[in-house]
Amino acid sequence: LADGGLAVALAEMCIASEAGIDAASVAVGDRVDGALFGEAPSRFLVATRNVETVVEFARGHGIPATVLGTVGGDRFRLGPVDLALADVTREWTEGLDRALAPV
């Protein structure tokens, strides 16, 4: 995960698929910013209907695997963050233009 970490990668996946995520139980610890936006190397996201198969395969090859949540609905829930996917999408597509617009 790079360029914004877990939160940005999940947001991009949700926006592209037009499906929300419920990963509210993701533990963020004392550093919410680090947990959600940290760019640690060698991490990747997989969205699958065959969760058990993917986790079993990964662990069978010595690769740590963690189930973060479920895909679906119209909310973006990640740790303490709970937003409407429509709001996430709007900020992603319009936020920079709005921030750079003349006053």
C-alpha cells in the first residue's frame, strides 16, 4: 500500500466498484493517522468472495493475511471513520479543485 496507505487504497477500491466497505472493527491503536494512512511496504489488498480460500492459501505460503471487513452497501466504514460513500466519492473527484479554487 502506498500513496496514502490503507484508507486511500480502500477508498479508491470502493469508488471504482461503487460499493461501500464495513471495516469498522479494524484496530487503529494510538496512532490513527499511521494505521489509516501509513505507507508501509509489502502490503496489498484483495477483494474476494472466497475469503477462506485466499486466507488459507496465503498462510500456507507463510504470508500473513488479515480479513479487514466486508464489501457492500453505501457506507465507507474503516476503524473510527464512518462516511457515506457518495461523500467520499465527491471529495475524491472534486476536493482538490475546490481546495485550489480562487477565493
